[in-house]
Amino acid sequence: MQIIKASFAGLPSAVRTETFTGQVWIDAVLPAADGVLVNNVFFTPGARTYWHSHERGQLLHALSGRGLICAYGESPQLLEAGDVVWTSPGEPHWHGGGLDSCLLHTAVSLGTTTWLEAVSDEEYTAAKTIIRSRT
Ligand code: MN
């Protein structure tokens, strides 16, 4: 039997409070190097990032559950297991859990992250109409 370890030693799972709303846990997948951050991010229902942008863009891969992602000036969109999102360099956006569902995604963030204001409850719950209209 050969086990390829998926995690590396030294970095425990961490709760994020600054720049996040609600309960969000982060597991580093890879030690930060060359301006690349790879994290698994666990969002509980209602939890989300603040508005932010990534200097050189970000790849998200939803692994489990259902959540939301929203680009500035647009409506929140459903993010479901298997979905992949590329966010362009400098594009303001937020991502998080669903109204009643957890979301786990891997985030590959390139360059520095610029954090903006919190996503208001009004902005977040705008997703209600989107989800209802879809079903
Ligand atoms: Mn992002």
C-alpha cells in the first residue's frame, strides 16, 4: 500500500474572520510560493468573502455542496460541485456558501488580494430570486 499524503505538515486548519462574514475555514493545500496561494475553503450557509479582487486572477473549483459567486455589477450565480470559475485580474467579486448549503471550493489565487467592503445581507440575499427563477 502506498499513501500519497494530500496535506503538508505545519499549517493547521484556520478560521478566517477578517475579510469574511460568517464561519469560514481554510486549509492550505500548498505552501505559498511565487505569488500563488492554493487553499481549500469551507463556507457554512450564509458565510462569504468580502468584496475583493486578485492581482493576477483566481481559479475556483467547487468540490462539494452549493454556493454563490458574484461579479461586481452582476447578480449572484449558483456555484455547484464540479463548477470551475476563472476570475480575471483586478475583477471585483465575492464567493461563499449558499443560503442553506455549505460550499467547499479549492481556490488558486494569483498575486496579491485586494480586499474591499463586506458583502451586505441585501447583496447576499439577492441570490434568493436568482435561485427561485432557476427551479
Ligand atoms: Mn476571489
